[in-house]
Amino acid sequence: MSDRRFLLPAEQEMYEAAGFYEDRSPGLWRDFLAEVERTIESIVNVPHAGPRISGNIRRRILRRFPFGVLYA
């Protein structure tokens, strides 16, 4: 089992982005958060697939939205 934790600033940014998408199109926030979850599941399944960007920090880009998930 993996330990999934968001840093508070990252969690806040994620929910702010969801609010941004909801303002643009009702219900789009659900698609955004589902894509974040899909990306996290992908990270859990293949953690070394994301390119290393600094030290032990890696990044995976969301498919549909211009955001990335940074993780260690």
C-alpha cells in the first residue's frame, strides 16, 4: 500500500484549479479531479515512469489539463 499525502499548498492549488474549471464549465471540476486521481493511480502503479526534475522529485503531466503532479 502506498502512502499518499498532499502538501497543503499542493492540495490548495488542486482545489483552486477545480474551482477555476467549475467557473468555466459546470461539472468540469469533476473531470479535473478524476484526471488527478487517474494520474496518481498511474504514479502508484509505475512510480519511476515520471521524469526526475530535481533530486528525488518526479513529475507526471495530466493528460487533459495543463497541470502536473510532483511527487517523491
